[in-house]
Amino acid sequence: MINTPLDAEQLRQLFTKPDGQPGPTPEQWKKAYADDVHFIDPTQEKHGIDEYIIAQANLMQRCDDVFLETEAVAISGDTAFVEWKLGLKIKGIEFIYPGATRLLFGKDGKIVKHRDYFDFIGPTFEPVPVIGSFVRWLYKRFVA
């Protein structure tokens, strides 16, 4: 039997960070995530809660500001999906990444696997002069 301490509203709160507001604290992450959590996104893979917390802190430090908006949450048994929109402000440019997270809960109800799914390349390079037009051209070659 899986004990899920995080309901949809709690996940929504964990995956929401308005502009100008701080993200979750290390204590909040440790309350929700297992010590041996496995985290994967398109740019990195981390093992353990300490590495996960460092990855989150590094993201916040690299950006002028970060926002995260939760759009939908679904929980079924030991699995949850969170649909979100991430905004990163860097040197006056805002990059928007729509995506989703798959969470797997362990028997104690803490998150043991966290995988983010989003397109890193398009939103990162489309706003950049010259490179953006190349990325749009390249994407059209694959979907046309």
C-alpha cells in the first residue's frame, strides 16, 4: 500500500513559484522527496536529495528570476503527473518552457523518481537572433 502524503493541491503548491518569490526551501524538498530520489530532465540527471536541491539552487542562481505555474495535476496510485509552465528570465530575456513532470512515490509516500519532460532546444534558442531562425527552420524540416 502506497502512502501518498501529497495530494493534488500540495503538488500544485510545490510546483508553483510566482515571479519574485522564493522557491521551496531545502526543508520543504526533504519533506516531499526521498533521500535517494532519482531526478532526470533534458539537461541533467541527479541522484539523491542533496544533488536535487543543489540543481534547483543552481537554476535559481543562474537566472534573474524564475516562475513556475501549475496547469494540471493528476494522481493515480503511486504515480502523479504535473503539467506546468516554467519561465526563466536571463539578462532581460524571458524563456518559456511548457512541460510536465512524472513523479513516482515510494512506500513511505515520498517522491522516489522525478522526471521532467519539456523541449529545451526550441524555447532556449528561438529568441536568439540568427540561431532562432535556424532552429525554426530545423524544426520545420522534422514536422513538415
